[in-house]
Amino acid sequence: MKTPAPIKGLHHVALNVIKLEACEAFYAASLGMAVEWRPDKDNVYLSSGNDNLALHRAGADQVTAEPQRLNHIGFLLDAPEAVDAWHQHLQTRGVPIKHPPRTHRDGARSFYCEDPDGNLVQMIYHPPWRTSPAPRPGEPR
């Protein structure tokens, strides 16, 4: 069987959140995402251009003591200096920083913070994404 054409990238992430308004404010006001669509009081769709983050108010049957199974969401930045600038910006806004900026063995630089619902968010500069096209499925990055 022939491999299909490669995917074009990640289109969206959808999160069930308890603090919908606070999460919307974090992604819009703190990260600069724009509200793309608000179909009703329990759903909002945000975008930074070529992506979509859907926030859905968690129903009572979805609220548990356990966090979501999602490990983290990563937002791509253009330069290692941007990582430090975003870290400073979010610190001044009182956003909880979970892991401070660090440079990884592959030259990437990132830090982790939390949104108001406790979801882990990574702000990352990753050099291969700036200098080469995405590999075909099965090819190493």
C-alpha cells in the first residue's frame, strides 16, 4: 500500500476546561491569540493564524479530581531570545512558571507555564522547524 501524502501540520487542539473565561483570557490576553468564533457561552475557538485552540466548558460529568491526560501544548517561537522575552512577559502577568527557560541538547530553547485550568503550556524555539520542511511520515526529523 502506498503511503498517503504527508500531513500538513496540526490544525487544532480541543480542551475541556473548568475555568473557561479565565482560560480564554490567558490564551487571548497573555498569549495574543484571537477569538475566531464563539458559538455559545460554553465554547470559544482561538487562533494565532494557522492553528486553532478550542476551549469547551467541562460539564459536571467531566469534572474530576484528575487532570486531563494531555501532557502539554507547545507554541512555536521564532528565536531563542523570544523564549526569554515570553518568559519575562508571562512572569510579569503572574502566570505560574513550572520550568524556567533552558536550552536543550538539540539547540531548542523552551520553558513551561500553566494556564488557569492547570494545563501545561510550552513556549519553544526549535531550530529544525525554522530551517527545513517537515519530514515525510517515517523519516527522521
